Amino acid sequence: RLRGPGEFFGTRQSGLPDLRMAKLSDVALLELARSEAEKLFQTDPNLEKTEHHPLAKELARVWPAEGGEWS
């Protein structure tokens, strides 16, 4: 069995990556997502509002080294 690339931030050392590339047809959706994310971080850069706590928790899980500061 051939080794795969593993994970960048994780501990998995083999297998196919979970990264999926966007299609060119997804450009409008990606631009909208980026715009909405920028608006969110302009109004609540530290994700302190109650409705943003689930997002803050997920970001801390995915990027724990960031220490919770996303701006």
C-alpha cells in the first residue's frame, strides 16, 4: 500500500487528503462566503457574540494555535 500525503495540522500520516477543490462554477458562492465572513469579522472580530460562539469553537478546534483571535 502506498502512503498518502497525511495531514498538515493533524497526526494522520497516510491516506488521501480531505481537501476538496472547488469547481469554477462555485466562484460566485465562494465570493459570497468570503464577503459574508469579512462582514462578520468586521462587526465581531473576536467572535464574542453569543450567536458566533459555535463558529469560534469550531475555529479553535481546527486551528488551536491561533489562540482564539481570528481578525
